Amino acid sequence: MPTKACVDYSTKIPNVSPAKCEAARMRDMQGRSVKGRVLWGTDIQPADANFRVLVVGGIHGDEMSSSSLVFHWIGLAQTPPADMSLSIHWRFIPSLNPDGLFAKPSRRTNASGVDLNRNFPTPNWARDARVYWESRTKRDPRRYPGSKPLSEPESRFLLEQMDSFKPNLIVSVHAPYGVLDFDGPSVPPSRLGRLYLDQVGIFPGSLGNYGGVHKRVPVVTIELPSASRMTPDAETRQMWMDLLRWTSDRLSPAQVTKNP
């Protein structure tokens, strides 16, 4: 990731210095936002990797702490614990919605005014998404699902990543509700750090609905307590260790349902 991009990201993302950004060794994932910004990502892949995890932050541009957590976890992934039963190929995408992040002020939606977490092609999207938006959110512009599923380049990019990378687990990082959510097969984690499981239901067009319910790939959704402040280092590490422990205990390659 070029130095200028890291400087730009460090001005918006809490507790991420240009040096930490550079250390993540981000690369152009060949995706672009509505405004043409690069969608950056990085892979950490041991030679004997037998499991794939996709970690995504910044789906909502005004949840800056979610991107920060991903950057910090990249650093932790570079030195995996020796007692792990799984050898994990990680793919990290810290900011799926850079246009929302760099808006002034930062905003939830992308540059087209679409909530990317309502834009995935869940079954019955055409029937349910707009009805839900109009009746349940009272046409809240922050939650506009778009004119059709995958109308946005950012959601199309993430779908392409899912199809090509074929993750065994997806971790989607958000804020600021301070809970842990889960969709899909397997027994969910009961907690990550101080975040306890509180399954809040599924939404038309959400990543959890599409990935976890429709594609049958477990989706852990982390809701950090604050959108603008990063969790303390000890809590960041504890969430990471709890995620590794649950993944190792519950999602061995023999237990994981193959992607359809």
C-alpha cells in the first residue's frame, strides 16, 4: 500500500499510524469504489494452510473503529500461536467503503447513498428489501438498499472475493452496538472478549443473511462498542484469541460445510 494511501487512512482510522498501515503490506485487490478509490486487502498464508477466513471492515464508512480492528488483527495474524490445530489463510479487507470513510463527515452509505450491508443478493431481495426499508426503517436514507441487489461496485467486489477465495468463515466488523452476532451453520461463539452473543435477526440484503443463511458459510458479525474509538489493545487481543479458539474448536476442515 503506497505511503500516501497509508497517510490518508491514518488520518481517518483511530489508532492506525502510517507505519502500522505500511506493515500490513496491503495490495490493490483490483476493486474500485464508486469514486474510483482502490479497495485494498492483504493475505497472510502459511504454506500448510488448510482453512480460509475472510475478514472485512468498514462496510459502513462511519464505523471507523471496524477498520482499525482489522489493521490490528493483521499484525496479530502475522505471528500465529503455535498450538493452533488449524493453519489459516487469512484475507483482510480493512475498508470496503472508502468513499463513505473519506466523506466529510464520514458516512454509513457509499458515494451512491446505498447501505452496502443491504445490497447483497439474498433470496427474495426484490420482494423484501424495499418493503423492509420503507416500513421498518421509515425510508431511512442511511439504510437505503439500492435499486437492485449488487447495484454497487463495492458489494460486487466482495461477492467476487467470496466466490474466488471461498472462505470457510467470514468475519464482518461493525460498530457501535457492542454485541456479537452470528449467521449460518455451526455453533456460534458465545463471546469474543467482552462482546457477548446477541443474535439480532437477519435483514434483506445483509452479508450475514447472504453468506451465513443462503451460502451456508458461517458469518461472525462483530459490533464494537464505539464507532470512533478503538478498543484497548488487551481487548483487541482477547477478541482475536477467542476467535482463534472458537474457530479451532468448532470449525475444523472436517466440520465445515463446503461452499455450494
